[in-house]
Amino acid sequence: MNDQYVESFSKVPLFDGLEPAEISELLRITENVETKAGELVVQQGTPGDGFYVIGAGSFEVLKSGNKDEVLARLENMSSFGEMSLVTDDERSASVMSVSEGRLKRFPKDRFQALIDEGNVPAFKVVRNMCRMLARRLAASDHRWVES
């Protein structure tokens, strides 16, 4: 993998603080996924099988209920599905490709094998995920208190 390509992944919040060599090590377990506009990448209520990093394209996070709700629009170097790495819960939302796109899929089983081996970069990703989730929870608590 060329250095510039690996370096581009340093913009992904889950990879914050990782050295290029560590990111390169993690990229070895990935799969390339090409999407078409309107294609469902992950579906709410199905088992989580890994997380994704967007290399190109635009994607919407959708929550099903009485009416479908767009929770977020994600683009280049955003990620989704990371909670599936640490829980066996079903997906809490769907993600649909709005345009043609390219994704890097980090399969849960391969990532879990890295953790079981004591892989430091994998632990750094989990640490970053915990930080992100803690920030989201704090923001949610703040909004709850204000309302």
C-alpha cells in the first residue's frame, strides 16, 4: 500500500493517534466494497458483521419506525457500524448509498481475531471508539437535561 493512501486513513476518527504502520496493519484485514446509488449497505435489525470506512461517495444513516428518518449523511473518511466490533447486538440503523461509493469493510471476525492476539492498533481503535461513544452519551445527556 502506498504511503499517501494509508495516510488518508489518519483522518478517520477511529484511527486517531495511530501511526501509518499501524493503520497499514489494520487495512490488511479489510475488504473493498463498491456500492451503487440506492443500495442498502447495512440493514437495521440484522447482525453487525463489521464496520465500514467511506473512501468515496455519500451515504445516509436511516432509522426505521413509524416513518423512516434520516439520522445523518456521511461522506469521505467517515465510518459507520463500529459498535458491531464490541457487541453482538443487531444494527441500530440502516445505511444506504446515496451515490456510487467505495467502502473499506473491517470484518468483525477478523478484527476480533486481532484483539484476541493482543494487537495494539486494534486496541487503539477500540479505545477511540469508547471515547467517541462517551462524547455522544455526554452530548445526549446534556440535550436531555436541557429539554
